[in-house]
Amino acid sequence: MESSSSARRQATRQKLYEAAVTLIAEKGFSATTVDEIADRAGVAKGTVYYNFKSKTELFEELLRHGVGLLTSSLRTAAEETGARGGSRVEALDAMIRAGLVFIDRYPAFTQLYVAELWRTNRAWQSTLLVVRREAVAVVEGVIADGVASGELSEEIDVPLTAAALVGMVLVAALDWQAFQPERSIDDVHSALSLLLRGRVSGH
């Protein structure tokens, strides 16, 4: 059972994450100040420094926290499919949906994550690579199991296919939100599901 002070601290950190992610998505990291983050979160500036040593540490923890949520939702989707006797392809399909649900819930975080992934001069680059690795590893595990059981082709390049699936979901979801927001999550999921199941070529 969490103590009330630790639960309070978690709630404060959550508020700071939400404030930081929306501000940084709007203005960029450099232009966002600790004062603005505190103001948007409705806390005193000292509270930010009580919880994080610096703006950089706040951002690093934000990335770790956000990608951690994504990773656990992917893992849960795979485990629930396995528990009810579903196939590996069904597990991957459930993970695509879990990814879309996550992105629909945290659009500003997703934009930030995708933008930061390609910048190489950042203090948090190594943290970002570690958390990205954890998310992709969940997908790799399901694909590798599928290859081992004969459900998926032995020709599959497991690491690249896992990265491609994660990338497809991230980019397609951002495209959906920016340019086709009228479409439902079911609609977008169905389109990506066809790609996963290899039915795009018309066979």
C-alpha cells in the first residue's frame, strides 16, 4: 500500500508531466521554462525542483514515464490475447490497437516522442533509446514466439519487423490525428490490421 505522501508525490509528478508535455509540444523544449511548467501545473516553482533536479531531468523522466505506459499497455494486450488462446497475429493486432488507444489518449506526448527520437544531440538520448528498446522488445518477443511456433514465416527479420510495426502505428496514428481526425479508432485499426495480415496485395 502506497503511503499518502508517496501517492501525493506521484500525483504532483503526474501534473508536472502533463504540463511539461503540452508546453513542450507547443513551444519546444528550449523555449519552455520551469516557471511556465509550474504555472501550467498549478504548483509553486519550488515544487518542480523538489521533484526534479532540472528541466532536463523532468523531461527525461517524462519520456521514461510515457514510454513505460506504452510498453505496459502493449504487454497487457499481448498477455490478454495469449490468456484467451489467441494466435500471435491476434496478439500483434491487439498491440496495434493498444498503441492507437495510447496515442489517442496522449497525443502531445506521442508527437514529442517521435520528434525527439531523431535528434541526436540531446542529454536524454540514451534514456530515450533504452525506453524505445523496451517497447520494441515487447513486440519482438511476440514475433519471435510466432516464428518459433511456425505461425509466422522463418524469413521474418524479427528486430526490423518489430521496429516497423511500432513505427507504422506511431506515424499512422499521428497522421490520423493531424489530417483525418474524423475517422474512428476502429476505422484506423482496421486499415492497419490489413497491413499486418498481409492482405494489402489483394491475395
